[in-house]
Amino acid sequence: MRRVATTLVAVLALGALGPAITAAAAAATPKANLTDVENDVMCPSCREPLAVAQSPQAYAERNFIRGLIARGLTKAQIERQLVAQYGPSVLGKPPAHGFNLTVYVLPPALVLLGLGILAITLPRWRRRTRAATSREPRSPAPAPSAADAERLDEDLATFRG
């Protein structure tokens, strides 16, 4: 009997807290604003970011976004509505799946590959240059011949005098 009463109290407590939990989750969801959405979408007619586009289509798209914000939609929901209305070209960034995933994966992979190549080749180059310089003793520059020394003295005399 005691277990039944405890379970009943727990269910009632959860039932009373349910709207509060839902309200807290809704408050935790960030509200969308026009500036956030504008920076991440494009104007489909002029192919510019919506934040800088000035075409009639851009104004219509902004009004559409304002209406969605007024309905209380989140940024992700607004972007889905924009894709449904204008097509996937409205997104500033391509979706991260399928072939479009290469846009996100390829640049960091190339940077890592380049760093790996440098990490392997630089020590080898350093060893080669150290080995080459240690084998070859540095010799002083050869003294100029008598004819070269005489010509140098003559050229210097013309500049001095």
C-alpha cells in the first residue's frame, strides 16, 4: 500500500512539474532574430548574403522571415521553411551530408596532410644539410690574381679621384 501511495505521489509531482519543465525547455531554446537568420541565408535571385542584398526578392524574403519569427519558430525551423519556400540554394552553407560533406572535411584534411609531410621532410632536410656542411670544410675565398688586383686598384682610383 505504501509503494502505491509513493508511486502515486511521484506521478502527480511529475504531472505538476511537466508544464514547468516544458516552459524551461522552451526558454532554453534560443529565440531566432532577423540578424542571425540573415547572416546565414542567401538571396536566391541575386546570390548574395541576405544581410547585404537589396533586391525586391531580398525584401520579400526578409518579410517572410519576420513572419516566421513572429510565429515563434527557431532558427533551424526558419531555415527549413526557407529551404521549402526557395530551395536549398537559399542556405549560405551547404548541408553537411552527402557530397557536400567534402566542403567541411577536405580543407582540414589537406592542412593535416601538409603538416604531416612537413613533419617528415623537415628533419630529413636538416640532417642532410648538417651532414653536407660537416663534410665540407669552409675554405676562404681565393686571392685575386695580380691582373685582377691591378684592375681593381685602377677602378677604385677612378671613383676616388
